[in-house]
Amino acid sequence: MRKILIIEDEDGIRRLLRYDLRQLGFEVDSAKDGAEAIEYVNENDYDVIVIDWMLPVYDGITLVERFRNDGNMAIIVMLTAKDEESDILEAFEAGVDDYLSKPFSPRELTARINAHLKRVVPKENNDKVVVGNVVLFPQQHKVEVDELEVELTKKEYDLLVYFMDNLNLVLSRDQILTEIWNFDYDGDTRIVDVHVFKLRQKLKYADIKIDSLRGVGYVAKG
């Protein structure tokens, strides 16, 4: 049974989400503030975390950054009344996998959660994938360059896998958004550029090179 943590300070929303997700067969915990959320995450392994941006004690962005820095690989969906492009970019840069503006449809939220979970399929037949000095360990979600582990966020890891699966193919920003974020992103595509830039920095000494094609997209070569 998949485990979900809801972090939401509004009682009505928290109860509604808890009910809907339990009806779909999920095991659900809920926290009303940042401190309680940290306790839950420290004591449990969650497949999905649904988190509000504006929370007592610690806000949602602070929590997301903390979870990702601690190596938490859960799917994180942020709920917020903030809907400016800069807010959306900030959320994705912090490490969220998806973003819904309030008011939102619980049906859309559950559809997005299910879409993300369908992508979490272990590559059982591949112990590792090697491209030059880059070694990808799918089952451990681990990457090494010259036998040294490279710390990647979940989105950076997913992006690298996508590039490695499509070496020497030109990928448009829209293709990358659809594949990595699952849903069309209603805004410009700079979020792709942000993640590619960070991935390039971390793969500075890797044999895989990600080239940008002005006005087109990206191509990874190895």
C-alpha cells in the first residue's frame, strides 16, 4: 500500500484530502504544521508528500529543501495560493515534482499523484547503465562519475535518465516538460533551463555532455 503524507494547516482541506486518498487505497498520515511534518518524515517512508506552501513553524519551501537535502526521494506535490511564474519556478528549484494552485480539484490532485507513481518503475533487468565514465544505478537511484558518487536531486536524476535514454537525440523543452513533469506546464520553459544548468554543473567532469540548441532544445552526447 502506497503511503502519503499530507502537510496542510487548513483543517477542512486536510480532512478532505485524507478521506479522498484513503478511498483510493492509500495509507495516509497528515500534519498540520512544519514541525509535525518533520517528525512524521523522520519516522516513516512516504511514497508521496502533499505539502502546502504557507505553513506554521516551517513553510513548505523550507521543508521541501530540507527533505531533498536529507536525500528524501518521495514525490512531492505543492499546494498553494501563489501562482506567479516566479513562485512556480522557486517551488520547482526547491525540489517539488508538481505544483497545484488553490483552489484546486481533489480529482486533479489524485490524477497527478497516480501519474507520477506510474513512472516509478524499477529497471529490474539493469543493475547499472554505463556511458563513458558515467555509471547509473537505477535500483539505487545513484549516479557515479569516475567512481565518485554525484549528489543529484530527484528531478536532476530523472532528467539525466531521460538524456541517457535518448543520447544523440534532440529533445525540445516541451518534450522534457511532458516527460519529467508529466503535465503541460502553464508558463515558459525556463524551469527546464534551470535544471539542465544545475545538472551540467554537477556533471562537469562527465563524458556525457548536454548541448543546447538555440530555440530548439537540448541534446546529450556521450
